[in-house]
Amino acid sequence: MHISQLGNVGYEDDCDFFIIGSILEDKTHCIEFVNPAKLTINFIHQIQQWIAQVYPHWRIFIPTYLDPKAVIIIYRSAIRLPKVYEGNTEDGLQRIRDKMNRP
């Protein structure tokens, strides 16, 4: 699977992220992060390319757990960060990673 090239996928302690399933009616995959350091602009762009090629009518949700509305949404042609992190995507992702790493 394409996503396994981006990090350790699964539910073990050493994994970076996992896919919690898909919502078929909504055409949504959800990726949850165990290791926020892997949540990079490169990861986002790789996922965006993957869905553009394989699932062009789908989207990816990445919950950040910082706030109930703080979800990253990746479409084949757009990336949506939570409003408070919008602007420069790379800077927004850095701020999200920093907050996700706090105890």
C-alpha cells in the first residue's frame, strides 16, 4: 500500500499512524497519528497524490485532538487546516505538531 511507504502503519507502540477505516457513504478515509512528527507537508502532499490517483472523489480526515473541530482535511486538489492554523500550510502543520506533542 502506498501509505506504508510514508511511515510505520499499524497499532503497535512503534507505529507512526494508522487508518481507522473508511466511511463509504461519505467517501472518507481517516488517518490517526501516534507520532505527530510524521505529520509533515511532504506527508500531506504524498497523501494528496495518492487520493488523486486512486480515490479521486474521496477525502482524508486527520483528527488532531486539539479541539473537536481541529481536523485536517485533504482533498485531491485542496488541503484544509483548522481555521486557527490556516495561512501557510507548512507553518500551520508545525504549530499543530507542537501542540500535539505537548503532554
